[in-house]
Amino acid sequence: MTKHSPANRRQFLGSTLAAAAGAATPYFMSWPAFGADASLPKSKNDRFGIGSIGLRYQGSVITRQSLPHGDVVCIADVDKDIGGQAIASFGGTLVEDYRKLLDRKDVDVVLIATPDHWHTKMVIDACRAGKDVYCEKPITLTVDEGKLLRKVVKETGRVVQVGTWQRSDWKFRLACELVRAGRVGKLHTVTVTTSPNPVGGPFEVTKPYANLNWDMWQGQTPDVPYIRERCHYTFRWWYEYSGGQLTDWGAHGIDIAHWGIGCDSSGPLEINGYADVLPNDPNSYNVPPTFQVDYKYAGDVTLKIRCDGRAGILFEGDQGRIFVNRGTVAGKAVDELKDNPLPHEQFKLYGFDNRERPERTGKLDAIVNHMGNFFDCVKARKTPISDLESQHRVATTCHLGNISIRLRRPLKWNPETELFVGDDEANGWLRREQRKKYAIT
């Protein structure tokens, strides 16, 4: 770990809590939490050098969450306006090209919160540069990106944590513990409910503003004229850069579904996606406004993705059901915990210490916090709770749903070979054409 001068703890604690009050993302995982955190630095010199890439929205959130563990020494953003604001908040040096950040020897860990189409290349480049990585979900834009990423992470031995932080929330952990313990009987259906995709456009084509490197922002994707709505937060509603709600909120829900089903290193066998409309105007959002996907898994389990109804995950078995979202976990099995607690041995399913806390009698805490888990694992060289393999499988499941929707037909998938069964056309959708100068290799 690189030695760094410590930031003023009082200043950054104040700004951290102020940001938490206005952040859209719940801040339960932020420092301080439940007293002493074993991942916090032990002395003023025991601090990581942090490089943060992509500081709009979630990038500023995860950067602030990293402050108890290290100091921001470099920030990379292709938008100088955003980068300048980040420097004013976190300090460090600003660069436009993230590769200059990776070249710095004082950067120990890298935080990535760029649009989805940059995730895989940046994680690969960071790992090859000897950095450990925290990256926002979804970890990939295509299935084949995930296969290459898995290979590189294994070769380099780097620690990679994905920002599917619901694994660090006791409510989701508890729901999955109960399902895996058979408290709803034999699991047969999991329903993940998210929101519809926005409808918008056609939008005005303009020149990119002076402080934005539009060419680099586009990265591997096709070079197209600048439209303000293609950039920053609304990139999610363009298939070139993302996959709509299915890869955005859906990635969170599918992650918990997989955790409860117990298929972190596998995936579905059949996929049947449907959408009424597939927009194709080049100047408008082009993900389907409404959609649904049904997946079939081994053990006769069905995973349903829906975009209408109460957001969350519903596990249904032949003896009961459990509903969980960021606000609640509910069901008969939850109510019965007071008189029928889970045995301690059950918690070893996930390899994490089970520590019941007096503030949450009868409720279980997976870990102290998601970012803290990352830094703990960097120090101990262990696998984090949202590890690459499980999150590659989650992203793959999202991509498979979108492929079925866009091909307008059911598909069969082999999770061992990670190929569609007897379907050359569908297998051609596992990758995308990439602009040569930004290609992932």
C-alpha cells in the first residue's frame, strides 16, 4: 500500500454525511457503521491511494464512500466540468485519459463509475496495471466481455468488487438465507419487478460542448453525432451503451434472485423475452418502453422479470413466500424467526462471519458495508461479496434477456459452455463490433 498524507477526517466526514442526505442511493453502507470497522486504516500512514474514473452521479457517491480507507490522488473524466467539480470536492489531480491514472504508482485501487460500455475495458486495463478495482454494475456490455474479464482477473490475481451493494444489506441477505434454508419449501418462482424504460425523442443533434471529449466518451461504440440525451445519466436508455432497466435496476434484482436460487456460477437454461415495441429512431431512446422476460433454471425454477408493480424480489415456494426490497423484508418465514431462528451453521453458506447485532435482534447483517468489504478483501487478498464470477453471471442473464427480446423469440442457453444451443444467429449477439482504437483486447 502506498503511503499518503491523511485528509482532514473532520472535513471529509462532514461532507460525506451531507452528501448522504441528498443521495438517491441509500447510505447505510457508509462509514461509520455499527462501531469499529476492521477495514478502516490503523494509522495515518496505512491508507490507500485511490484513483476514481467517472465522477458523475454514482461516481461521486462511491468516491466519497472510499474516503475512510484512503486518499483520492487522481481523478479521470472525459468531461472537464465534472472532473473539475470532483477535484474541488475530493482533491487529487485531474486527467482526461484514464490510462494516465493507471500509470501512476501512487494509485493502489481504482473506482469505476463510467457508462456501462466502458466498464470491461477499464477493469481489464486496471487489473493489468496491478490495481484492485471497485466497478459499478453491470460489469459488462456483452456476454463475451465477461468471459475475457474472468480470464484477465484470474491471470492477474486482482481483487474486483462489483457495486451490487444489496448483498451488503441484511434484508436481502436474510431473504436469501431463508430461501436457501428451505423456509418457503421448494422454491419454484422468483419475480423481479423493476420499472418501465423511459420514452424520449427524437432529440436535437448539436455540437458537443468544449469541455467534453465526445469521441472518447463513445469508446468502443459507433461514432455518431452528439445528442445531449445520449450522455451522462440518460445513456442507460440507448442500447449502444447499456441495456435499459433490464441491465440497470434489473441487475440488482437478478443478483439477489441468483443468490437466493444458489446459481452464482451458473445461469438460466431457457430465455423467453418479449416487448411490444422496439424503437429504431437513431435520435430517440431505443430500449423498449415495456418488457418482460421468463427464465427457466435447473431444479424447475422460473425467474420472471416484470416492469409493472411493486419494485422488489418475490421468492415463492410450495410452503410460502418472501418479498424483499430496499425498504422491507416480509413473509411468514420472516415472522416466524422469533420462535424459529436460523441455525448458525446455515450462515456459512456465504463464507462470511455471522454477527447478530443488538440493534437488530433477530436480523442478520452480511457485512459492515459494501465499500468496506472491498477494502477488507484488498488487504486480505480475499474474494469480495459481489465477486466477478457471480456478477458476470448476473450481467449475462440480463444480456440474454435483451437478446431474446431483440430477436423476438425464445432461446436455449448452456451455462457451462456459455453459448446458445444450436443457434448461430443468437451466438452472434454475444459480442458487438468495436471501434478499433477503443477495442477490448
